Amino acid sequence: MHIHCLGINHTTASVGLRERLAFNPDAVRAALSRLGCGMMGDSLSELVILSTCNRIELYAVSSRPAPDDLGLFLSETRGVPADAFGPHAYHHRDEDAVRHLLRVASGLDSLVLGEPQILGQVTDALEQARGAGSVGPLLSRLFQSAIHAGKRARAETHIARNPASVSSLAASLAEKSVHNIAQAQIVILGAGEMAELAVEALRKRGAVKVLVLNRTLARAESLAKRWQARASTFERMEEALSTADVLVSSTGAPHTIINPGMVERIMNARPSRPLVMIDIAVPRDVDPACSAIPGVTVHDMDSLHARLEHSLAEREAEVPQVEAILGQEAGKFMEFFKSLDMLPLIAGLRQQAEAIRQAELNKTLRRLPDLSEAERARIEALTHSLVKKLLDTPTTRLRAQADTPAAPEYAALARILFNLTDGEQQSFSSATD
């Protein structure tokens, strides 16, 4: 049994390739359902998909040491040839996969060091997999460990102090792009989480004139009401951009929605007034060709990444403390993971002991028909306690030896001493319930 992680992120692939491989929520549900339908072969037993603006990662439990099925799965579900993303992909297995996910959840592997959104995205990925029935006891335990590690990192260190998320970075860039942020006309395209974080960050920097545009007016009005902004729909996009100084775009559209023709018409009508477009959507909302239009500056996720390098010194100082926390949490999980081969043996031992206890108890109680219910309960409690105490030391020793080279010898000896056969042992799922 192996844990695999196959993925690409902002350090290995361009925004263009990430766009092609990104999953929206519907695509995640459809992809995960393939596992339950038996469309991914017999080797994969669990699957979680983590898809964000900056990473697409598949976590799986497989009986095979190599993730060939995962590469084929990613290619088929996204319609991208494997050789297009293969050179940019990374593969982590077992302990390396565990440590990678813990780093992701804590923000150490993010575009913005320590950014807070990724912890919620890891949590959402687990919930989506649970909803699709594609996650089992092993990945569930792993993701819960990662979420716990991420929470500890944020609570016990300053890795997330003064959050520098992509949205807050966009707000900072907007502030630097205009003479007076309080007087600037700002258009927010989209009304999701990233858009709201951008509005919040802009408000904290003194922005006043904020207009939220969304496909549905109700969603735009809901966001705008929380932040004292104005709201409208995409139908007013060209009109809104004609007076805008800054656009921050973050929709879930599967293709660009701002094209050079529209922007050129706008700029021809206002040649002396520049327009800054900050596109934090993946896939991109703004056609890259818009950057060639005079007076227009376009920033996308890749250009934002380049601007982060000099602003993370304080957070980087917290990395050793976070690494220490992750080391503790990874150690706990690996102790559990390495003990899995021993769990069915331990479960079989307990099952055998319980059967003997129950048989001997029933025999004794039949010989003592005059006992009261309270007396019967006390005798049963006594037998429970005796069995528990007798098994405590051998099961503790078996667990302790699970991740040592001597584990097979201990397991074989235990089977001989307690007359256990492989057929009497339970599966991993039942042993860990």
C-alpha cells in the first residue's frame, strides 16, 4: 500500500498549463466519481483532488509503487496529453507525499508564504472526496493530520501574520498603481472568495469607490453590501471599465472574458487615462494580448509571483518553527502509517481473545443461574478488564515494532504463539474503524 501525490504548481508550470489542467468543482465531482465506477483500475483505492489557482494535485492510495494510473487519469479527465504536463509534474510517494501535503496545508509551499486560503482549500478537497465516496481511512487520516498541522502552524507561529495572500497582494499592487487609492475608480470582476478578499484588502488600504460586477446581480449585491460597495452585472462591464482606474478580476469563467477589442474601444475614448488590470483568476479572465494596448498594464498570477520575492523576509524567519511543527505531525502520521501492516494482526488477536472471553463467560454464567443482573455485570466487567490488561503489552510491542526491520519476524511469531492465520485477520478499513 502506497500514498502518492502527483501534481504541478506555480514553481513547475506556467499559468497557461495550470489553466489547462485546473478542475472546477463540477469537474472535481465528475473526476472523483470515476473511482467509484471502477474506471481507474484495481490498483487505486482512494483519491483526493486539490485544485487551486496555483496547483493541481492528485493524492491517491495505490497498491503500486509508481503512479502511472494517476498520470493517465489526469490526462483523460482534463483532455491534456501526458507529454504536455509530464516534464512539469512532480511525484511524491509515502513519507515524501505526507510531508508535502503538510507543507501545502501550512502555507510553506504556497505562492505567498503562509497564505491562509490554502488551509480552507485542503479542507474543501477532503470534503469533496468524502461527498464523492472516493476517500477512505488512510487519506482521510492524512488530510486531517495536514489540516491540524496547518492550524498549529498559524496558531503557534507568525507565519500568517499580516496575511500576504494573492488578493491582498493585488490590493497592494492596485494602491501602488494609482496616485490616490481613495479617489481611484476600482472594478472587481467576480464575487467569489478571492474577489471578497481583494475588496477587504482594498478597503483596508483606503479604497472608497469600488464596483463589484458579477454574472448574477444578487451575488454581486451580497458582496457589495458587506463592504459598502456598488454592484452590477457583466452586462455593464464595458461601461464600468470606461471609467475604471484599476480592475481586479477573479471569476470562475472557463475562458477569457475581457478581450483586446473591448479594451481598445475603452482606451481610444480615454487615451490619457491609464488602466491597470490585475488578473488573479485561473483560468485567466483577461486576454494577455490586452497588455499590448497603449495605456494598459496587465498583471497575471505569474507576474504577481515575481513581485513577492522581496516582501517575505518576516515570514521566512518563521519557517524553522513551522518546519518543527510539521516534523512532529509527520512523525505521528508515519508512526500510524507504518503500523498499518500490523493492525490486521492486532485486530485478529483481539477478535480471538474476545471470542474466548465470551465463550468462557457464557459457560460460567450458565453454571451460576442465581446471580443478579448487577453481579452478572460485575463478572463481565472483570473479564473485559482481564483481557484488556493481558493484551495491552503484546499489542503495544507489536505496534512499536511495526516500523522496524524486525516487524515481519514479530508478526510471524505472534501468529504462531496465538495460533492466528491470515484468514482470521480483518481488513485495514475494519481494523481502523
